[in-house]
Amino acid sequence: MKAAQRFFSFNDDFRDPFSRDRDRVLHSSSFRRLEYKTQVFLNHEGDYFRTRLTHSLEVSQIARSLSRELGLNETLCEAIALSHDLGHTPFGHIGGDELDRLLKIDGFENGFDHNFQSFRVLTKLEKRYKDFDGLNLTFATLEGVLKHSYPYEKSFLVQLDSEFDLKKHPSIEAMIVDRADEIAYMSHDIDDGVKYGLIDFDLLLQEPLAQRVNERVKKEGIGEKDTLFRHRFVANLITLLIEEFIAHSKEEVAKYPSDRPLCATIDSSETLLIGFDAVLEREIKLLKKFLFQNLYRHQKIATKMYSGKECIKSLYKAFSEDTYLLPKRQRSFLERRTKHRVIADYIASMTDRYAIKTYKEIYGF
């Protein structure tokens, strides 16, 4: 008996809309460039450390796990998670902060925001079709990228209010991605920080949440001096947070109709009990404060980030003074976009190593 065959015309597509969104993001240039964009540690510091690419994949995995257990749309979660950091600059948050400062000095009061930049990548900056810009994604994915972090009514989004209704929550899937992002960066920054020798478990285990996790690791018969302790600690931290999130959120998610995703339908003034219980939320805040003080502000990290900031500032200055330093494609955008926005878009698209290479070429180092 012959195997069943299926044929498609040019316009046919066997995928559902969110699978199509995910695939278009995965095949985009901006997604590939995340491999060489800083998460916390500069990419060239070593092959072990997370980059924006590995972080996005880890957020996607956690978001899929949460959405599957809560009966949400797993593929939408995946599409939002893979897209949510596309707008990040080189050199992590410090690069975005510096671009924001420079744009505001030049009169752009909305400055730079990486969530909005991700939206711009998806709707304007990627080019895959003859007749329009962007990747042609669904409303739900675009809304999730724009509004996955609260509050939604930010100045740079006012122009989009009529389309995305900033007084409404995004889909629950978008909220899931926001918390998956938090789980991923906390756990993996601990992993990288311990590996790099910037934080140690003696100090970390004074934190209430770390103590909870340590009790789970002990039940596996692994002590703090064991070579597997770091790996088991990080794995148990992720598992604990996923389990607690599901347990606390399941009843709330079940209140809403099953024909999800629910996009821009729930008033943002309405508090949704999606997340963790009050005790765990407090412990998470304390752990994030610990990481901010002991890892993100560590002298070695601060030194690298300052170098990145100076690179961003110098590139912005050079391109502003002479637009012929921009590639031909970017110069063509000057006909329909403001100069400083074109420059910001170009710098934001760079990888760490390309930004450094361009800086050296321009300034003769």
C-alpha cells in the first residue's frame, strides 16, 4: 500500500499560526545574532557562559513547561520567548541604557527600550517579503513581546495604544514568558557567577530561597563540597520555582475561558494571581537583590560593562558626525527615518564582537 501523500500549493501551510511565528523568528538574522550578544558575561570570556541566544532558548523551555501544565498555548509561549530579547543591544543592559541616554540627549524623549526594539525588529527591521517589512507575525505574538513585562503604559508605546490597548493585560501566555524569563536568568546567572568565581555558595546559602533549594539537594545525597553541587542546585532551583508557579497559578488560570489565548481582554487594573505565593515572591526579591549587589555590580563585571558602554557611546558619536560611516543599506533608511533612530537601530543590531571590530576600524586601534 502506498504511503499517503500530501501536496501543498504556494499558499498552503500545514502549521498553525503560532508555529509559523516561531519558525519565522528562528530563521531570522536577528535571532542568530543573539549568539554573540552578552547576557551578563561577555561572549569572548569563554564558551561556557550564557549569551542572549542560550538565555532565549532556556526561557522558551521553561515557558513551554509552565504553559503545558497550565493548559495554555505552548507554541505561543515559545514564539514570544524566542522573540522577547531580539531588540537587545550588544553588551547587555548597559548598552541599551547608554543608547537610551544618548537618544534622550538628542531630543528623542522616548529614548531606547529593548522590548519596543524587539517589536521594531519583528515589524520593521527584519526584511523577508517584497511588499512589506517585518516577519508578518500574529497579533498575539507581537502583543506578547510588547507587553510581557508590567506596567504596559510606557511612553514609547502610546503610539500603539489604539492597536494593542495598553489598559488591558496581554495574554496569560505573555505573563508566563515574563516569569519564565525571571526563573531562567536568576538560576543561570547563579550558575555562571559561581563558575566564574564571582559569587560563592557560603554567602548565597544565607538567602532563604537558596536554603530551600539546598534542602532539596541534600535529599539527593549531595553536599556543598560535592563537584555536582552547583549543577544540582541550579536544576533544583528551576524545578522548585516551576512547581510552585504551577501550584499557585493553576486555579487562577482555570477561571478564564478555554478558547485561549486571551489577548487584550482583561483590564490591567485587575490583579491576576499568576505567579508565586507571597512568601516565595519575597524570597525571590531577596535573591535578586543578592545577585544585584554581589554579581551584577561586581568589579570584574562593572569593568567589562564600562568598556562596552564606551564602545556604544563612541560608535553613536562617530555615526552621528559622519553618516557615510554607516553601511549603504542603513544610509538608505535615512530617506524615511530620522538619523539618530537609524543609528540606534544599527548599533542595537550589532553583536558584541562586531561592535568592537567596528569601533577599532573607525578609531584606528
